[in-house]
Amino acid sequence: MHSLSLFHQFTGCVCSRESAIQTQMCTQTSSSFLLARLDLMKNDSFLISLKIAIRSLFEAAATERNFRIQLAVAVAVIVAGMVLGLTTLEWIVISICIGGVLSAELINTAIESVVDLLQPDIDERARRAKDFAAGSVLVASIVAAIVGLLIFSRHLREWLQFGT
């Protein structure tokens, strides 16, 4: 019955659960509906997925403080890179670091959301899952900061020497 209730939640089916016949009919109707919907979406599935992914980025920027902070740091790094004239290879490395940190934050947010959904009460296992996800963002951020220091230190020295 648990899997059926998940099915009902997923499909939005609101049939009476007391009647096995009604539930079976609802399941068959909803399954047919889902299969038909999937057939219609097959051609547009990439565009739909892209739209959802882009929407999630805007939602994260609107609702997640840490994601906004990391976006601001990324913009500052990009502006500094343009001012200091990074090489193509340096831009590649910086882009990978920015993408890694932002991706880690999005994954962390997704893990926290799922853990909160599945375990709203305080639980040691839920805390550990959320802490480990946050730790992955910290590791990505530290690595990105070290890479940034290594790349920008040379450019800053050159810029300061020519500026004085």
C-alpha cells in the first residue's frame, strides 16, 4: 500500500483507497495517462529538462543565501580575471572551479531538501548526511580558493609592479 500511496502522490490520483477496484482503475488510468504524457514529451524532453534546470538555478539564486554568496564571488573572480588578463588555460581552470563550487552547493541544497522531506524530525543519520553534503561544498570552496590564489597571485604582483 505504501508504494501505491507514493504512486497516488506522484500522479495526483485522488481515487478512494478503500475500494480495491477503484484503486486498480485509478492506477490503470493514471498509468495510461503517464505513458501518453511521456510519449508526448519524448521529443521535447531535452527542452523541458533544460527549462527545469534553468528555473532551478533562478530558484536557488532567489532562495539560497550561500548560493547567492558564491555567485557574487564568482562574478568578482570573473571581473578580476578580465581586469588582470587571464590566459585561456587560466580561464579554463577558473571556470572549472566556479562550476565545481556552484554544482556542489546545488547538490548540497538538493540533499538537504530530500533529507528534510524524508526525515523532518531530528535524527543523527539525517544530520550526518546534511553535514557531509555541506563538507563537500567546503572542500570544493577551499580547493577553488587555493587555485584562485595560485592563479591570481602572479597577475596581482605584475599588476602592482606596473601600477607603481
